[in-house]
Amino acid sequence: MTRVVIDTNVFISSFFGGIPRKIINLWKKGGIVLCLSQEIIEEYLEVLQRLCPNEKQEITNLTRLFAEGYNSIYTSKTPQIKVVHDDPDDNKFIECAIALDSKIIISGDNHLRDIKKYIDIEIMSPREFIDLHNKNNSH
């Protein structure tokens, strides 16, 4: 099963449909494993509460899924790296991928996307990920 780290902007965008929603639905249906750290969960929830205040039920549902470890793995310890210089806050996504041996970070953030690859971790757009996933699962 493919382990992925999903950047906050993709997670939040899923509330508005499109490819990000397809990715989150893939997670909810067990098609991918979501890699999480405390920092990532806190950012997801903080941004959701700020940008989607009317989505209280969905936020409650997501919090429950995170707490239950639904199709996800969690690390409490991540390495401290300094790769994303323009937005150091984005390092948490790479740190989580390293800690949980994920080879894919899905992001719409240019600070991350400009890196393209860190060691053996590919940083791809939602479209690139869906295209790759569809290609790998079309047998």
C-alpha cells in the first residue's frame, strides 16, 4: 500500500472538490496510507477550523479518523532537517516522510514542489499523484 504525506493545502482543498478530494477519498477508501505527525495533524485542524468554520461535523469526523489511526500511520518522533529554506514550516512534511518511510509527498505548495525530490522522496502535485496512481492501478 502506498504511503503518502499530504500537505495541508491539498487536505484543505479537498473540501472544495477536484483532484484533492479524489486523493482524500482514496485515503478514506483504503487506497493509500496517510503518514502523519503531531505537527501535521495540528496544522490540518487549525487551518480547517479557520478556513472552514461551518464544517464542524466533517472536522469532528476527521479528528476521529486520525485518533483511530484510520488508514494511517503516525510518528511521534521525526528527524530535524532544514531543506525548505523559503518556508521552514514545510520541513515537517519531509521529516514525516523520512520517519515513516514514505516515498511520496503530495503538495500544491511551490516551496515544497520546487525541491521535486529529497533523497528518494518524490514531491508531486495532486494531478501528478493521481496520474501515477491511476497508471499503477490500471492493470
